[in-house]
Amino acid sequence: MKRLLAALIAPVLGFSVNAKAAEKPPIVLVHGAFENAQVWSHVTAKLQADGYKVVAVDLPGRPGAPAAPDKVSLDLYRDTVVKALAKLHHPAVVVGHSFGGIVISATAEKEPARIKTLVFVAAYLPHDGDSLVSMAQQDADAKIGPHLQIDKEKGIATIEYSARADLFANGGPEALRKAIPDLILAEPLVPLTTPVHVTAGRFGKVDKVYIHTALDQVISPSFQARMVASTPVRAEYMLQTGHTPFLTDPDGLANDIEAASR
């Protein structure tokens, strides 16, 4: 009887029985360099409590998805996100943090129809041929450069231990500043130096939103503004945080992601 009533009432109200569930798109979260999917835990909890299906992707080459550095590539990162999207029934809001902006851009180039909106969180917003290294070299106001350590023999990049709290937890509580140095991971080097390929006909047509971080030491606020000026987005939001708003203001970040998804 309930199903019959729903079938009769829904056309009158102008939506199908399943429309309410379809109102909120799934959200795929893609972490940046030196991180894994666990950084999204508080944001994920807030989004799920608000009725969103959330997938937090672990990129290969870290504890959640082990792989030797020489087996890791930007294409592998992209294809890992593509596989996550393929399991969803609706186009997703795909969120990328920091280097994750390059990964989600590559994903949009390959599978634009599977993406409702790209959300760049303190992230690189690339042009064709850009890489993390080439973009970081353009960011004169960033503070991370002198503290980036490259081990070519091992094929990894790391961040100087003593600089990690100031770079990744500035403005955060003291407990976070003490904890974060041990949470920063080594990052496979090859994806950081690989140029991304994006085109106007595919990546260029995907809806984009940018969430700025006003106190950022890793990707400076001035460079974030330059990237958006060069590649316009539909909407912009501003968080009064450093580079890791998922740790220092997870509710604010979740609210901005939800606003971007609408």
C-alpha cells in the first residue's frame, strides 16, 4: 500500500520516489602529497551525517595502498580515482587537496561524464603540461620549498621534520602541531614531476569550485588567487586556515564542500 501511495503521489509533487535520494551527489575525496585518506576522517563524518555518500580514496604508494615508489605514476593515481567513480551510480563531486588538484584534473580529462563538480581545496589548478614541481616553482610566496627533501635513489620526496608543524598546522591547536610531524608521509617522486594533460574540450568543460585557505604556507594565498584568475571557476570560498583545513576546520570545510555540490 505504501508503495502504491508513493507512486500515485510522486507525480503530483513533481518528483519520483527515488528523486530525494538523488538530490545529493556522491562525494569523492582525494588527498594530496605526503598524506593519505585518513586526513578526511572528520570531514567524511560530517558529510555522511548530512546525508552524503562519501568515498575517501587512498592513492597508491602509502600505507593504505602499498606500492613501491618506482611502480607509482600520475596515471596510476588518476586511474585509482577513475575506479572509485566507476562504482558510483551518479556523477560525483570530486574534491582534491593540494597535489590532489592535479590528480582530479587528470581524472576529469579521462572521465568528464562521471564528474558533477571538481572542488579544489588549497589545491593546484593546472594548465596542460603543468606538474606539481613546475607550479610550485612559480609560487614565490610559498614557504615549503627550502624544506622539500628529494631522495632520488629511493624515489621519494619528504618534508624536513622540524618544519612540518609550521607548514601544515599553522593556526592549529598545539596538540595538532605536536602530532602532525609524525603524520606526514614520504611521497613517491615520479607523480610530482609528471606533467598533467588536460584539454578545453574535456577538463575545461567540467564544473569547478575553489576553496581558498587564507593562511596557507604550502600553496600561498596569492598563488591560489593567480590560478583561479587563470582558470575561472563557478564559485569560490575562503577558509581562515592553513594548508590542512580538514584538520583545523573540518566542519567549515565540509560546509563549503556541501555548498559547492549544490
